[in-house]
Amino acid sequence: MELAMPQSAVKQDAYYWRLIATALSFSVFGIGGVILLLVVFPLQSLLPGDALQRRRRARLTVSRLFMFFIKFMRAMGVLTFQFDGAERLGRPGQLIIANHPSLLDVVFLIAHLRDTGCVVKESLWRNPSMRGPVQACGYISNNGSAEMLDDAAQTLRDGQTLIIFPEGTRTTPGLPPTFHRGAAAIALRGAQVITPVYISVNPTTLTKAEPWYRIPARRMHYQLRVGADLQPAQYLAGHSAPIASRHLNQQLHQQYTQELAV
């Protein structure tokens, strides 16, 4: 009778394959971003249409490529994922708020949305792989300025969907997310509805200051869950904007601490 291969040996074999597959995946991502910048978006700009149509084409292109990327990583055995409630995202004036445990969080969200804005960190405008997409898609730089808050709120008032990570950076593993009040302020200025998305990654990987090649002992699993909507009007009723913003931020922090502890 044949003996089963020891579990440690299976993990060891998978580890080296996943390391190679991860390197290939990020190479594909980087090269794809440069091709978008130098070839795809310049060609799209030659097509007929106004600035709004060009932005929608760019967002659709990025969404489809991000979906290809995560499915490519899944096919290569790097990760698995489950997204519960994605069909509830993408409504006009909807502010999508998410925690930020991993580098790929924004990729998963944009992959499931065909036309959405996003508040992203300022350094991406200098990243060769991401500069093209963030510019062509009209994403907003998270530079902490009052202009950023106004631009984000106006995006929602214009009927767009907007994604924001209130932590401003990736979560420290083992600690609950800490939200800045900018997201709450944006929500109360312009959102028709606020929708939380709870993201967990097991085992933790691609966290802040963690290089891509430090992969976990087993394949990572992404779980994304869309929570119940919050109505901005209920926080503004009878309260000044600063107080309403503080109350909303506190509730978001409590909700995420509870939901992610499950």
C-alpha cells in the first residue's frame, strides 16, 4: 500500500512553486502597467468621445485587467478568494469604505466594479506601473489636503462610486484598523450611501513594509464581505458636521473591530 506524502513535504513543494508563481504574477502586473501607460491609454485617447467617455473606457480596461490578474494568480495557485455581496457595489453616489490588510485589496475591489473612482496614495503617481491607470481613471490622490476632500465629495455628488481606505495605509497585522476622519468627512459631504467592505487575508501577507517574496507557508485566501449600508443623513440630523463626522468614524471603527474579530 502506498504511503501518503508527509504534509510538510507537500507544503515545501508548494512553497517554491508559489514563490515562482508570485514572482511571475507581479512581473505581469508591472509590465502590464507600463503597457497601459505607453500603449493602451494613448491609443484609447484617439477614439471618439469626450473626457467622461475616455475615463469610463480607462476604468473598464483597468477593471477587466485587474480581474484577469487575480484570476491568473488563482490559476497559478498563489491565492484563492471569495467575495460576498459584490453585486451591491457600484451604485451612484456610493462611498465604499474598506479596511486595508494587504497590497491587493484595491485590486480586488476595482476588479469587481466597472466604473469607480478611488482615493489612492500619492506615491502611485510616480510609480511606472500605476501612473498610467491612476491618471487615466481620474483617481484622487490621498495627499491629506482640503482640496482632496472637496474632490472626493464632488465625485460622489456627481453620482460616481468611490472607494476609500480610511486607514490611509495597510493595517498592522494583529491590530484592529484605525480610521482617520477624512473618510467620514467625505461621506457626510457627498455620499448618498455608505457601504462597508470587510477584508480579511489568511494567512496574512503583502502587509506594510513586507516584500512580495516573503510569501506565507500556505496559499493565501482573501475573504471580502459587503456589510449593511449606512445612511449619511442619520448622522447629520441634529448635529454639526464635525460632531457627525466623529460619531460616524467611531461607529465605523467599532463595526470593523467586531466584524474582523469573527
